Amino acid sequence: MKKSVYSLMLFDEIVEKIDQIAYINNTNRSQRINDILAEKIGLVTPEQKIQKILEQLDENFSDTLSVSQINKNSSIQFGKSLKYKYRPKVRYSYEFNSNDRGKYAVLKISSRTKSEELIDHFDEFFSLITGIEKKQTNDDTDLTNTQTNHKFIREFKEEGELSQDTEIVADNLTRYLKMIDQAMNVYFLNIEGLNSSDLTELLEEIYRGYYKKSINLKETRNKSWI
């Protein structure tokens, strides 16, 4: 959906009430008016879709990850402590970017650690995951991973595109983050007990499980449209 600027004549009392509602819902006047009008005429805005996805993610991870912050119609953040020395904290966040096709989800993973040892471990883990993912997908998908300074960014230009049903997007994002979270736990639990080859094999097994489910789900959904 494209947005444009329009001038409207409204009663001051209406604007004041809308501002109050917008403040309570952590949004702004324009967005709140947009939501009200869309609901009235039966349209679902991209922001409303995002909010549904965020609420579903919150529910899907309620028993595994703690939500540290939800920005209405915008993003969600999860926090966790790894079972490793110093109990390093990791932050997962899903945000939404825009391109010429619309909005899509982006996963960002980061740690605030200043330990050089931990930074090296995070960099190695993200490198392994990126390599495994490229190997398994054979570059058939629009895969965009970015790794810098013990930070990892994964764009979901297809699986996380808002043109799809919100339940499908939420399911795709949930399964991927659960895979990453499981892989990270396994990596840090075994980093000092296994050699690099055996550790990579463990992570590949975790990713293959996720990837096979993704392919099967995609084929099932495609058949349902025939």
C-alpha cells in the first residue's frame, strides 16, 4: 500500500481523543486514523498485519524465550542468557523493512559482550550457520545474510513478505528462530568438547531438519492452490 499526504478538517475534540488513544497504543495520530479508517471500510493495513505477526511470535515463544520489548506495528525483541561461562546475553529481534514489493521481515541477532573470546565464538557460529544455509539451499532462494562484529542479520524477502497470510509469515519466522536458538545452544554447549568438524555436523543436522520442514510446507501450500 502506498501512503500520501492529505488535508482533513476534523473537530478538535476528535483529534484530542485520537491522540489519547494513539498514546495508549504507542503509535501516532496519522497511524491511528489510518487504522480506524481501514477497519471501517474493511481493509487490513501492512502495519496491522505486522502487529498480528508480532502477537503470534510473542505467543509462539512464550515457553522458550522472554520478550524484552514489543514496538507496536514495528518490531519484537527477545532476550536470553547462554549456558556458557559469564552467561553472555543474546538479543534476537524481528523488524520489518521495505522494498519495491512491500514490507518483509528481518531477523537481527547480537550480543553486547566485550570478551574477545566470546566475540570470536559468535563470529564462528554465524559463519557456520551462513555456510550451512547456503550449502543446503543451493542458492535457490533469495538468501541475504549479513555478518559483522558478532552480529547477524537475515532478511526474509520471500518467507517473511507481508503479501502472504500473516499465519504463514509468523510460522516461517518462528521455525527459523527456533532453529537458530537450538543451534546456538548446541554450539556453546559443545564448543569445548567437540572438534570443528563434529560441531559443524551437529549444526548441519539441526538446519537440515528445519530446511526439510520448510520445503515440505511450501510444497503443501503450493498444492493447496492448484
